[in-house]
Amino acid sequence: MSEMAGVAKQLVTRGKGVLAADESLGSIGKRFEALGIENSHENRKAYREMLFGTPGAEEYISGAITFDETLRDGLGQMLSEKGIIPGIKVDKGTVELANFPGEKVTEGLDGLAERLKEYAGMGAKFTKWRAVIKIGAGMPTTTCINVNAEILARYAALSQAAGLVPFVEPEVLLDDGHDLERCREVTDAVWQKVFEKLAEYKIEFEGMILKASMVIAMDTGAEEVARETVALLRRRVPVEVGGIVFLSGGQDEIRSTLNLNEMNKINPPWQLSFSYGRALQDSALKTWVGKAENVESARQTFLHRAKMNSLATKGEYQQE
Ligand code: 13P
């Protein structure tokens, strides 16, 4: 087994999953602002230290995705010392796809090989790249799917060339405007194109992770989400893929956990795990609100969500 395949396997060990704490300066700013927390470097560092320093988190959390600043703050080291594998978001966010109003393309390929070398030197073992697909009138276009799939494959190839496990994340946005059938149809087209491109770019499937959005609409129940998502994964994702993790995409904490739990109850051919951002952090951030005296209770809150999602990787979660 290659070293990357070994890392991928470790990241989706039964009972464990990944904390996505890679919010860009702007994204963390929005979350902080909503709670009246100043978006300063000091606060961002203190917040990530609160999460990463949670005693016992390593029992449920296999890896954490960081942002450039966090890795430069030396917090990758803090994770490694606890036995949590550090990863890094390497895309530079989305911009409008010119001539395709409302659609996005992700930037960050220029100079990526150099950045990957630097991140590997700082201890990162895996990377993440997020592409965004929006469902709407006439959207997504084939062009939007194609360009994002091509870029995801180029990113994945560069990441593997640097010895880093890529988290290939084509996020089909969860909006209130679309129904389940439409989400299934779009996700199907996206996964088909993404895996076609990954094969073309000679990606070692065992050494990559698919970070997937669920097949879901606003009102879909957990059993249906599970059935639909696992059926589509079986149809479009090679069994060799090293691991599959899900983003929460704006679902609340409990719903995210329930959906993952239902998926694992139907014994899919891969270990399905989580790589949640908001669904692991929302309550903890609200408890912390930037105050040192709240660190302990915020850690308890975070640990609880991590534990519930750990149970969901085994299909053993009981709704709270
Ligand atoms: P959410 O779980 O909040 O969607 O974030 C996961 C992530 O990493 C999105 O890129």
C-alpha cells in the first residue's frame, strides 16, 4: 500500500472522522461577526487552539483541515502531537465563471506545486480543494461541471505528486429551491465527470478521498438521504477510492449526524465518515464566543458532537 493510501485509510478509520476547520479569513469572519467576536488573528488562533486542544478529541477525530494561517501559527504540530493528522485547504476560493452568470469556478492552481511542497514541509499529510456547483434555472451548465472537474483532477494530481492525499470536494449546494430528483440528477452528472477526469489524470484512487455532498433536498428524511446517496455512490464511485467523507453544507448538527448514521446502517462498500465544518463547530463556537473562561465548556460541546458523529460512522447513533 502506498503511503498516501495508508493515510487515507487512517483518516476514515471506523469511529473517526475529520474536523474541517479551514475557514478562510472571510468565512471565519462571518461566523465570528454573527456572535460579536472580533475577526483578529489572535482570536482566530485562540479559537483553533480551543478546538484542537480538546482533551480526548483524538478518540473521535482522525484529522483536521487547517487554513494557511493556522498551519503557519504552528498548530499543525499541536495536532500531530495529539495523533490527529493535519491537513490543509489549498484552493484559493471561488470566482464567477465568466460568461456563465451565477456559476463559480475555483482558483488556486498557479504556483500550487510550490505551495504543496511548503505545506508538506510544515507537516501536512493531506489537502482539500472545494468546487461549487449551484442548482438553479439552467444551472449547472455542462461547462461549469466540466471546468470544475478538470481543475479538481489537476489539483488531485499535483497533490499526489507532492505525496499529499487529496480531498476532492465537488460540493453540490443545498438550496431550498431544488427537489431530491434534481439533486440526484446533478450529483450524478458531477460525480461521473469528476471520476472520468480523475482517471484521465491518472489519480491513484486508493490514495485519495472523495469529500461529497449528500443527495438531499431541504425536507428529505434521513433514510431517504441515505438510500439515495449510497445508491449513487455505488453507481459512480470506484470501490478503490481510499475513503468517502461528507460535508455538512448548512444542515444543522443533528441532521448531519443522523444522515451519516443512516448511511452507515446500510453497510456501504466504503467506510463513510464525516468532514464537517459547521456541524461540528456551531454549538462550540456559540459556547466559546471568544472568551477564555468558556474554553472548557466549549471543548465539552465540541467533544460531544465529535462523539455523536463517531457513533454515526458505525451506525450506532441514537437521536439526542
Ligand atoms: P461544512 O461542513 O460546514 O459544509 O464545511 C465543510 C467544508 O470543508 C466545506 O468545504
